[in-house]
Amino acid sequence: MGLFSTVTLYEDPRHRFLHLGWEEQEEEGFVQTNQYLIQDGDEVVLLDPGGAHVFPRVLANVAEVVDLSQVRHIFYSHQDPDVSSGVTLWLPIADRAKVYISGLWTRFLPHFGVYDQRRIVPIPDGGGTLPLASGTRLQFIPSHFLHSTGCFSVFDPVSRILFSGDIGAAVFPPGKRYEEVRDFDAHLPYMEGFHKRYMAGNGVCRKWADLVSSLGVEAIAPQHGAVMKGEQARRFLAWFRELRCGVDVADSFYGASSRPAAR
């Protein structure tokens, strides 16, 4: 398939994990985002289906590969508008779906126009599982403070793909985007600045990396940037575990002019 169309990351006769493509044209000042879909039998899970700006394209890509009536679960990793502001557009279309988001953010959903909370499932801080009809259980992995104060990754034990939200994100220069990381060292400059600024500190980076490394992850699918598979994913986890970021390097964000004058 073409670079900007739906890409299959995993497929077997009963289960598949899809990347739902990108906008054909790069837009100046627009944050590039990735959306994903897990299909397990006749049951579909959407992962961070995004905001209003990308909704027409994401809806078209979803409708091309599944029946919209099969969408039963919509997962939001955290509260940012590029992740979840399209929720009121999805709820009438996927009218049998429940929405999963950190319990910390359910009270913010009315600001996106969600006043009826009966289809909202708050995820507790410790995480949990999403049981599917086939017996597959997706895992909600806590990723708090990376970067949101309440957020989760999702591990699919069938494909062994981890949807990591903003962890692993990359910011591509115009004309440089690609779907999969082939050379971690060449890819690192596109990730480093984002992670140093948006991630809270090494303590939580290390905690999350250790937890994820114990799962036997085969690929990491972030909300921005490119998918990391195999050795590229393992190199990312090793790098992220040692990353100094956020409060560790806070002085670099304040600048010399904000420091008290020497006496």
C-alpha cells in the first residue's frame, strides 16, 4: 500500500493491527498524528482516533477496512485535543462503542461536548484490561507524566504491538516523514527534543521502560512519528530508560534571563 494509506502492522485470520495512514499533504503548523485500529474477530477498537481536523480522513480509512457497526471501543491515551477532541463526532457514528480514558479526565469531556457519561469508562490509575469477545485482553499500561498527568499505553498481546501514545513521538521536518524507523540513530534527532521537553523526568521514564520491557513487545506504535519494530523498538526502550528530561533539565528551559542575579 502507499505511504499515506492504511498500513497493516499485523494480521492473522482473526486479528489485525492497522495504522490508519496520514494526510496526503503536509500542512504548515499542523501536528502530524497517527491513528490505529485493532480488529479482533468482529470487534473493533480505535486507538486515539484524533480531533475534528483529521476526522473525515480517519473515518474514511476506518470505513474502508471495517463495518462501522463493529467499532465497540474507542481508547484515548490522554486528554490533548489532537487525541480526543473528535469524540463527539465518533459517538453518534460508533453508536455501540464505549470510550476509555483516564478517570482523571472524564470530568473534562463536557468541554468537548460530551455531557452524557454513560458510555464513558474511566480507567483507574493502576491500569487494567479490556476484555474482547474472543478472550483477548488488551492491557492498559500506566504512562502517567509521560507526558500527561493521567495517561495510558495499550499492549495488544496477540500482535505484541504497544500503542505508546506520545512516548516515542517524533517531529519530522517538512518532506522528511516516513512510516517505519529503519535506522534508530538517524531517527533519534527527530525524537530527542520532543522527549526532553514533554516527558516529566527520568524517574517515570525508567519505571515505564522497565514495565514495558517485561511484556515482550515486538513493536512500538506512537501517536506521532514512526513505528519502531524489533531491534529499533528495543533500542528506543534502552534510550528512553536513561533519558534525562523535564525536571531533570529544567534550567535549560528557563534561560539565563530568568535566573536570580549573582550577589
